[in-house]
Amino acid sequence: MKTAAATIIILLAFNMISKSQVKIGFEVSFTEPQAHYAEIEMTISGLKKDHVDIRMPVWAPGSYLVREFSKNIEGLTASSNGKSIRTEKIRKNAWRIYSANANSIKVKYRIYAFEVSVRTSFVDDSHAFLSPTGIFMYPDGMLDLPSTVRIKPFKGWEKVSTGLEPVAGEPFTYTASNFDILYDSPIEVGNQDVFEFTAAGVKHEVAMVGGGNYDTEKLKKDMARIVEEATAMYGENPNKHYTFIVHNYQSGGGGLEHLNSTVLGATRNGYTNPKIYLGFLNLVAHEYYHLWNVKRLRPQALGPFDYENENYTTSLWVAEGFTAYYENKLMHRSGFLTTEETVQNLATAITGVVNTPGAKIQSVAEASYDAWIKYYRPNENSNNSTISYYNKGEVLGMFMDLEISNATKGTRNLDDVMKAMYDEYYKAKGRGYTDSEFKAMVEKLSGVDFTAFWEKYVNGTGPLDYEKYFGYAGINVKNITEGLNIPYLGTATKRTEAGFFVSAVSRNSAAWTDGINVNDELISVDDVPVDISVENMPVIMSKKPGESVMIRVRRDGLIRDFKVTLKANPNVKLEVTIDPKATNKQKAVLKGWLK
């Protein structure tokens, strides 16, 4: 046994020594950016093996869908000492390089990059955005190795923006301590407008791509306010520097979090529109809050990552949903939303869940687990069969927050849970948490048994008792559609040059029950031609629930008539007001909740 143990120790030591001798470097250049290509040269030295397998991730952390990035690779070749060596594709995202114990090998390949999103690479003649999981490969079994990345900007491009650490004295050259860091550090190359601000003791760089009517000084101040409030909640900012990469489009949105950076989509000329600008700040708050929630405090399944397969968790409702919820609190604390506006925003979030038929079908834990096959692959029936873990998670964050504040008479709230989880699991234990560990912390700090809450709202599909939770804080809530008995067909439509077509049918609606289908072309209702949204047609609005209409459609080129018996519109619309006669406890709960 001693001999076996000694052998194992020797092998481990040898493996560590051999790995320490391995050097990995990448060079990225652009010879045909107008055709949307980037050229990658990967150098591996010190790895003397008969063959080396290199792999490309199939998904990007934070975006839970297998995207098959290797589909964009062209012309992979390898060489050693200037001589070509054999390569073989051994699976969809992996190549075997027959290195014959060479000390150094070079692998070259091209990447086609022409997908506009925060999670995929894009190259054209004006700039390059590199999303690393779809750009860089790793030697099999060596994700823990450091690497360097040298960018060779196209002629006329003068700037690189990234969260990677620069290599001193080497322009446009960066280093990553391991592939998790590399894959979590997007790179923007071009002539972006770059400005900086310091908040929470951290330098923040903002790279604005695509122009826009933004006010730089205003953005500095407003973004700094959000940074300061988010940092204050956790008592520390985990970064030395942080990078915002903002892609400004004619109409844009969306964001993706990274360890010390984020990529945001924005509307180029929307910065002077108060509503659009507020939406942009909401996005900043959401992605910045991810610095703590997800990037450090995380479900156990989300790290270390398996880049070749789905990484399943039932806790995205906390990872993403709570982050959506904290947008509201950060915007309120930063002074961008009043208490009344914050509460109304949350009422609107509740409305969205209540009015989604799929909320009665799929639990939020299930939605989290099935993100890989459902959330990023919606179809015409998704609204009827699924619920967004963002939306319901936001609502459950609010419910949990109010329950804690009520139980502790405003002395504690969900902030205390998140901070305690961060300290215990990220800082002290250096690992992710399990579902049961998160629940245990909530119960510990609130003194409340959350078993029924989990059964009803997390693992179940029970109705949302929003009146109860709002009531804790002295907030009155009213469904302004109650009792109106509005006639309802239950369709969504899209208008094309050819006419009006059904794009969705709501579960258990009149259209659902009586056979109207998605993709039906709506021709007439009671012989009245359809020329506006069918739900708003006077011939519909003049009816009462229980009365029937004849709807003519064209389906697959054939005319069909359907007798449809209208139902009452089941959707709610909530309005909330803060009760001027709230009790002292309710006032304390409200104050403790949103403080």
C-alpha cells in the first residue's frame, strides 16, 4: 500500500511538473473582416505527446443552450517546426493533432463570426467582438492551464477592450490564469469610444461600440451610483477593474454577465428617451449584480464548468430571477425609482406570471432544469407550457424578501441571506451551494420554515398569494379588470403583407377550445373582414362571454369556418397603492424591505 501511495504521489508530481512546462498562446488576426472571419493561431509548447486533442466549448456560461460553436470553424491545420502534421476530427468539437512528441505545435483555423448577440462573436469591417467560448480551443484535460492572447487589430483599428489582464510591455497582449478566466472574458477590437469612471474603489472602463446619443458624463455618474449600491450590499467589490462592452444598435437590448466584465446591447439613439434610458440602467444594474450572484455566489452545478455538455441546476430562479428582482432594489436605492414606482414594477412582474398559462404547468425549479431545451428554444406553445425562471424568480425573490422582513419586523431582509450565502459558500468554502443549503440559510436568518413555500412556489405551481405578501408592507393591491367580463378570443396575431395570421393561442381560451390554430390566416369574423388585431375588432368587443362568432380562416390554402364561443378574459392587471393607514409594523416591514 505504501508503494502504491508513493507511486500515485510520484505520478501526480510528474503531472504537475509536466503541466507547468506547457505554454499555450493564441494570436488573433483579421485578414478578411468584411467577410466576417477571424484567424486564430494556437501555439502549444512543452507538451510532448504522441498526439494532442484540442476541444472547443459547445456553450457559453450564462447562456444555457448548446450552441455548437465548432460549426463556425474552417480550415484547421497543424504544423511543427514549419512542417505540416496530420490532424483528425474525432468528434463534433474536437480534433486530434498527431504531434509525434514535438516540443511545440501550431494549430491554425478560421472562425466565421456573423451572429449579433451578447453571447456570440461578430466581425465586420468596423470592429470585432470575440466571445471566447466560440473562439479559443483548449487541450483536453488542461482547463487549468494559463494562456496568453495576442490581438492583431485590422488596419485602422486602434483599441482593444477586455477584462483580461494586459501583459506589460506587449501591446494588445493579455493573459488568463486558466481557461475559465479566458472563456469569461469577452474582447472588443476596433475604434470604440472608451471612457472611465471609478466607483467603490474600482476603475470601470466603458467601451461604447456603434455610436449613440449618450451623455458620457451622465453615464459615468449614473452607472457609478448603481456600482456603489451593489457593492454596499455585499460590503466589498471583488474586482480590481471592470469592463462594460456596450453594443449600440438601431434597436438593441440584452446582456451577459462575466467575472469582471459584461456585454450589453443598447439602442443607439435611445439615451435621451427617459424610458429607454431607464431600461438601459436597469440592464446595467442586472448585469453588475451578477458579479456576486452567479459569478461568485452560485448553484453548485454552475462551476467548475463542463464545457462539452449541459450543466443542470434547478436554481436558475435564484441565479437569474433574484438578479432580475435586485434590478428593482438597486434602481430604487440609486434614486432612479421612487418607492411607488418600484412597487408598481413588481406588481407588473406578478401580472406577467399570473397571466402566463404555463405557470400552472411548469414549476420554476423545472424551468431552471429545462433551460437547455426550452427557455432558449421557445415555440408557439411555450407560453402555454413553460414559465420563465427570470420572471417567476423575480416574483419569488420579492415574496421571500417580504416574508423575511415581516418575520423580523423589518430588521432583516433578503439582502442578509444573499450576503451570508456569499460569505459562507464563495468566500469561506469556495464552492457553490445546493438547493437545500440555500433554503436552510433563508430559514436560519428569518426564523421561518419555508418548506411550504418551496412546495407551493418552487417545486409546485400554486397560485401566487400576492395580496398576502404586499399586505405585510401595507400595500393595497387591486385587479382593475376584475368583474369587467371582457369578451376574449385568446389569440395573438401578426400582420404581414398577406394579411393577419395567428401567432399564438392561449391555453383554455375560446380559440384553443374551438380549434383556431397558429398560422391560420384570419379572414373574417361574422363576415366582417379582419383588418386590425382580431381581439380589438368591434364585432368581438360588442359580444358578451358565452356568445358565439363565426371565424373564417385560410389554413394550408383551404378556407375553413369555425364557430367560436367567446369566454371572459382571465388576465389580471394589478394596481398597487401604499396604505396611508398602514400599521407601525407594516411601515417597518416596508422600510426594512426596500432599505
